[in-house]
Amino acid sequence: MTTSRIVFVLLTCAIAAGCSGGDIKAPRTSQVAGTVLKGGKPAVGVKVTFHPKFDMGEVKFTPSGCTDKNGRFILSTAAANDGAPPGDYSVTFELMKAATDRKGLDVEVDVWKGKYADPATTKWNVTVQKGANSFEPFQLD
């Protein structure tokens, strides 16, 4: 993630928290970890997003994580590595890289051009249970 994108995300979160009066309650979560493989090898730097198929309430939390050098990820919802609320999810994957658009602005693009990024058409669906969850490797072709 580029520095400007990180700053934007942090500012957006701070503004959202400030405008709400600070009464946003994070959902109860369970630990979630897994591995992403691409062509049978660990996929490094992949953003893994769990899209809830259930109503989480007023705030729509979307748990996500990023794979390490071993293709392993740990999900975060409201705090680092806090997991995801129990329930059913569609899982998507993006491999973002820095690029420059036609106007010369820094942007991030998905190397896979959205092939694994649509929660409506993904073939990966999981259920997070109460307690620790460790899923079988997600195999991307």
C-alpha cells in the first residue's frame, strides 16, 4: 500500500470515528488465519477480504488481511489481527501494485485485473465459527 493511500485510509477512519460521536462498537470476533497459494506456491502480498453475507449492524465491517512471504494471512476487523465476527462470508483476493495513471497520478491496480475480486461471483465461501479458525489453503489458478 502506498504511503498516500495509508494516510487516506487513516484519515477516513479518524473522520468517521469523530463524526459518529465515538459510539461505534466493534463486533465480537474470532481468530481467523489461512494461506493463499497461486499455482501451488505461496502468494505474497495478496489482500484477502472476507465479505459478510449477514447483517453486522449499522457499521459494515469487512475483515481483511495481507499475505506474508509464506502466503499466510491473519484477518483484522476493528483492530490488528483481531479476526472476524462469526458468520458466512464470500472471500476475494487482490494483488495490488503501484502504478501511474494517464494523468501521472499514483494509483494502485490489481495485477489480476479483478479476476478474484468480485464477492458476487467468487467461488470461495467460508463460515467463521466461534473460537480459532484456520482454513485450508485458498488455491488460486
